[in-house]
Amino acid sequence: MRTRTQVGIVGAGPAGLLLSHLLALRGIDSVLIEIRSRAYCEARQRAGVLEDGSVALLREAGLAARLDRQGLEHGGIYLQFDGERHHIDFRELTRGRTVTVYAQTEVVKDLIARRLADGGDDAIEFSVTDTAVSSLDTDRPRLSYTDASGVRHEIDCDAIAGCDGFHGICRPAIPAGLQATWERGYPYSWLGILADVPPSTDELIYAHHPGGFALHSLRSPSVSRLYLQVDPDEDIANWPDDRIWAELSRRFELPGWTLHRGPVLDKSITPMRSFVSAPMRYGRLFLAGDAAHIVPPTGAKGLNLAFADVAVLAPALEALLHGDDKPAAAYSATCLQRVWRSTHFSWWMTTMLHHTPGADEMEAQLQLSQLRYVVGSTAAATSLAENYTGFAVPPAAS
Ligand code: RFL
Ligand code: PHB
């Protein structure tokens, strides 16, 4: 079946979903295709923290009704090390800036519901196979896929947005010689659990511990999200729930404070990686979100970067469709400034807080010195706070 649209979007994660909505607000048609089912996309456990720029973007785009009711505004985080817990007060350090705890699962549910309500059942095509992109260096790039009923589709587009995540097909469609990539693996992974128990803390705790990093986050007043640093090749079968809780209690231990335990609802292990691919454009293909860059989750940046990319991309595509290539030509360089800032911040948080297997005692001393400096110096604490709460994002209507 041969059809036509203005923008073909590959991937219904946060980047692709928000882009299709921002384009619709500008009167631009798009077709959004996704290899997974709707239920799978809505249940995938991932991020939990939105920068205030991301919240503002969702509000301006008319997507924040449930976020405003259920999101939990946090004015800081705790850093724990050497047996003490210290508060970093974002509001005080950044003139009132905050972050909002609202799960990526909920963001994705809100975005899917809105696209289907506005664009009809055809606005998103779930469970497709054999996605391909071609003719990218012409002004009629083509998106091809097979739908869930087995029909093959060929869509002629004005532009294609590759929002298909780190393992997608769009980035590999760029000729290798035209792409530069930077990559760093880390010698540890995160074991994450979702637990049906009220959080034992009012704000997130990032804990440095000789046994490894731990993070106490949350999803709601009744659901906790916790992470443990584990070996990169760790097998989840080695971590029965009792062992996970015991290890979390050990790493968060503080006199007079108790970690509340509850039923584990979800359990998984995630590797850690920094990755940047540039440029984020090839001809009429534009990469956005994890398709172009990955950060380790320690800085809570991945979802926010995906949103910031599409906030730049939507007006750039609108201009391109009206014959003005300038914003599209600037897209990659504009986004990469923020991408590299977040890449550095995520690397810095990660290496400051994790124990490198086999590292000598000097690593721990350097980390503790850095942590003492962050909690003891207003300048250093402000740097963490402004990076964590994030930098301004282009408004939805720009
Ligand atoms: P996604 O979410 O990976 O979506 C890509 C979509 O493309 C689909 N796809 C295809 N569709 C069609 N054809 C193909 N050939 C396709 N190939 C793939 C996929 O099925 C998928 O639906 O990328 P996007 O939209 O760029 O969004 C990025 C974010 O999901 C990611 O950066 C964050 O989750 C990272 N992250 C965090 N980010 C934050 O900002 N704050 C956090 O607190 C935070 N915590 C985290 C995180 C990621 C984690 N994991 C599991 C990697 C915590 C964890 C544990
Ligand atoms: C989460 O809630 O999943 C989360 C929060 C902060 C991070 C990473 C993950 O840095």
C-alpha cells in the first residue's frame, strides 16, 4: 500500500510520541509506527524524574492534566556517603527550580491517549515489523513497514524522524563514514525494583557506599523504586527479594532510619552506557532521543534529553516544510550542546557515586573528597543543582 504523509516517525517512545503531538499542534501530519504493542510501551519501567523545563513543555503542549494532579514536585535530593545523609536544596540554590517525580510509564500513557484522541486510531500503528527507511538524501524519503495484519506499507514523506531508541534502525541507516560516535561503557549495572511500599524518604537518596551505589526513588506515595549497583554480567536469578532488601538496607543504613520493605512488583538489570552520535541529521532523516545519544541513568537525564530534542525538532521541521532549511540545518548543533552537557553531568554523577570493581582505595578517597566538596560548598552544590534541574527548553509553541 503506497501512501503519503508529511513526517514519518519511527518509534512510539517519549520522543516520537511528543514529536507527533507537537507537529499536530502546528497542523503537520505524521505517521507514527512502533514495533511493540501499546500495552508493552505503557508498561516499560524506566525513568521517573522530569526537569522543570520538561514539565513546562508538557504543560504548554496541553499534556499535563494528570501530571499536575499526580506528579510529585521535589525541591532537592539527598547525597549519602561516609555514614551521613546531606540534603541538596535545589529551590534555595537555583532560585526556586525543582524536578517532578512522574513515571515515564505515565508520561507514555498520557501521550498515547492524547494522540489517539486527536488523530484517531490510525495516528499510531503498533506492533509493526520490518521497518525500513530509504531515499534519505532526497526530498522524498520513504518509510516502509508491515502492519500487524501483514500488509506492507510504503509511505512517501517530506522528512523522517528516527525516534526508535538505541537499538533502532534509523541511526544505522546513516552512511558510516558520515557519522562520528563516542562511547563509554561502565563496569557495573543497575538492578532496579518497583516495590508496593510507601517510600521511606521524602526526596531521592543517592548513596555512595563501599559495597556499591544505591538509589532510593519513588513512583507515588505508595510505590517505591529502588536501584542497586551490581556487576555488569550479574544474573537476576542470584538476587531473590530478601537479598535485594538486605543489600539496600546495608547501603542506605543510617542510625534512626528504616528502609520499609514490601512486595516486589518488577525486577530488572540495566547496563550503563554513555553514547553520542553526530550529526543528528542526515539529509531528510533527523534522529532524536536515545536513537542519537544514551546517558547512564544516574543524572536522570535520558527522558529529558529526548523531550528537549523534539522541542527543537518540531519548529525546525515546520520551517523545512515551508522551504526554510535554516533551523533544520542548525538542529544537530543546537541539540548537541545540551546533549554533551548532560553527558558530562551523567558521567560525573556516575563516576562520583559508583564503586569501580578492582579500583584501589584512592578512587574512594577522591570520590569522598568530591562529595564533601559538593555538600560543603555553595558553588559546587549549585553546579549539581542547576545541572540536575536542567536548562531552559524551547517552548512548545516557538
Ligand atoms: P525509547 O523510549 O527507547 O523509545 C524508542 C521506541 O522505538 C521503538 N522501536 C521501533 N519502532 C519501530 N520500528 C523499529 N525498527 C523500532 N525500533 C525500536 C521501541 O520499541 C520504543 O518504543 O526512546 P526515546 O523515545 O528516545 O526515550 C528515551 C527514554 O526512554 C530514556 O532516555 C529514559 O528512559 C532514560 N532513563 C531516565 N531518563 C530520565 O530523564 N530520568 C530518569 O530518571 C531516567 N531513569 C532511564 C532511567 C532509563 C533506564 N533504563 C531502563 C535504560 C532509569 C532506567 C533504569
Ligand atoms: C527513577 O525514579 O527511576 C530514577 C530516578 C533518578 C535517577 C534514575 C532513575 O537518577
